[in-house]
Amino acid sequence: MRSSCVLITALVALAAYYVYIPLPNSVADPWKLMLLDATFRGAQQVSNLIHCLGLSHHLLALNFIIVSFGKKSAWSSAQVKVTDTDFDGVEVRVFEGSPKPEEPLRRSVLYIHGGGWALASPKISYYDELCTAMAKELNAVIVSIEYRLVPKVYFPEQIHDVVRAAKYFLQPEVLEKYSVDPSRIGISGDSAGGNLAAALGQQFSQDASLRNKLKLQALIYPVLQALDFNTPSYQQNANTPILPRYVMVKYWVDYFKGNYDFVQAMIVNNHTSLDVQEAAALRARLNWTSLLPASITKNYKPVMHTTGNARIVQEIPQLLDARSSPLIADQEVLQHLPKTYILTCEYDVLRDDGIMYAKRLENAGVEVTLDHFEDCFHGCMIFTSWPTNFSVGIRTRNSYIKWLDQNL
């Protein structure tokens, strides 16, 4: 009996040690966040073990775990019709809210899910529930795009998928089929999906035939650049759940099918050091000492080395491509973008990407709403139902949908 008690105590202590991580006092629902982070870390470690054993790629294994525990069929209700179909060969899940009696044509949002370009799906419960809520509350048609993922495809194939699906949907006969008002269509996405939405918006802005097709873009804690992994938010939140800096840099390397040997060098900005000539012209476009307010920069210092590793950019030139890093796009591209909403979270390595993009867009004459949440963490907006229901998930989702309702 005594040995059983000792064993149970030891297991409880071990579990507590694994779950507990120090968090800022002001972060919302800290113990719940610790449990969520521990669950995700555990899934990552299992997938890494599967990879090491040669059984499967770690991202395929991790996505299998995520989808297996959260997949949801296309279930319709009295308020929202849900169907799975494809747009020009790209799978989509369409959520059709009921039209208002006085408005026979509905608004619409093309939604792009997050997951580091490698994980998740419109068919998992988190995104199904988000898009259902959007369709219901906005009386809108939400098109959630099932773009192909790493490691089955790499940059820029994810962009090609969302562009192809968007162009198909914007055809007059398709809009007529779904009773969508062609003047009230927006694009949106979270995290890596926000990256793809921003890339889509920029690509459309450069095409005269598509420039005015989108009324707005709404980017939720978007990832927007891969040149500087030492912005104040990357420094402040280097080990913060759900997206530590090391994990984000690995997602970038995976997206470009790069070499993991480069990860540690990239973390300290050796890929964009002063001797890397290819990056010289782009540094000013994400100079956070001028783009971020003093309340954000605080006492943080830029990390820029005189000499680094020029081989990284030579082998992964995609790092400097504006399609992967919309924050470094030319001013002439930015000035044609539609009204923009950007949601950022204080405890997120990507916070400053969003704030800097908002500033660059404002400088280009674009109307921007920056919606910053002081107690939120990366990914929080999709966590709104049990057992991962967070108060900040509800608040961010409500704020996002309210802005869409007022502006779309």
C-alpha cells in the first residue's frame, strides 16, 4: 500500500513538473493554458518519436493526431448549411448562413486556417465551429479552404491553392449560385492562414482585374516575416505557449523544405546579418525601432550581426520572397490593399509582425484597425468550446466578428 502511494505521488509530481511552465501574471486562464500546452507538447514529442523511428514524417504524424481527435463531418443546422465541395480542384468547406429578408444577396468571407502551413483543416471542430459562428452571426457565406500542407507540398503551392480557390469563387456564376453580393467579399485567416490571406491580398492588388474584388482583409495574429526572429515580441515570448520561437522557426524551415541545421543560426538572425547582401535592401522595411511604439520596444535591442551565415539565404532564397513574408512587400503593393483588420496578442512571438504590418499599411494610406489584446496568447481565438474553452477565445472571436459585421 505504501509503495503504491509513493508511486502515485511520484507520478503526480512528474505530471505537475511536465505541465507547469512559468507564465506572465496577466495571461488569461494560466493553468488551462499550461494543460493545453502540455497536451500539444506531448503530441509533438510522440510525432517526433515516430519520425525518429522512420515510421512517418513528424508533421504527418502530428497532423494525424490533431485531425483524428477533432475531425467533424459537414453537419448542417436550421441556421447554417454546411457542404464539402471543391473549387477548381481545391477542397473547400462552405458554410451558408441564412440570408436576411431585406438582403437577398449575402456577404462572404474566404477563410484560411492556421497551423504552420502543415497542420489542421477546415474539417476539425475548431475551424468548423468558428466558420459556423461567422456564417450564422453575419448571415454570410464562409468558404474555408483546404489547401495542401507540408510535407506533401511546399512553398509556394499553398499560395497557389488559395489563389485558385479564390479566383474560382469570384466568378459571377459561382457567386450567383451562392447568392453572394460581389461587392461584399473579404479574405481572412489566422496565423499561417493570415500569412496566406495577406499574400493573396497582395497578389490580387497587383492584378487590375482583381484589385477591387475584395472589400477587406482580416488577419488574425498573422505570421508575416522570416528575416528577424528577435523583434521585441520574439524576445519577450521566446518560450511562451502555444508557439515558442524555436517551433516557429522550424515551421518556416519546413515550409521551404530547408535544412534543420540552419534553425539555431536563424534564431539569432545569422541569416540576415550585415554581410548578407541579399537582405540589405529589405531590412528597412521591418525596422522595428521605427515601426513599433515605445510601449512595445521598451528596452529591447535589435539583434544584427556583422557576419553571419550567407549560405542560409543562398540555399533558402524563399526567406526573402514577399509572397512568404508580406511585411517586406513594396510600398506600391501595399497602397492598393483594401481596408484591413489585424488582431494581435501580447503573449505571442508574432505580435510585432502584425503591429508592424499595420503601421506599414497606414503609411501606405490603407485604413487599418489594429485590435490588440493584452492578456491573450497565440491561437486563442479558436479555443471557445469545452474542454479548451478560454475566456479570451470568446472575447477575441466576438471582437473579430463584430468588426466584420460593421465593415463587410
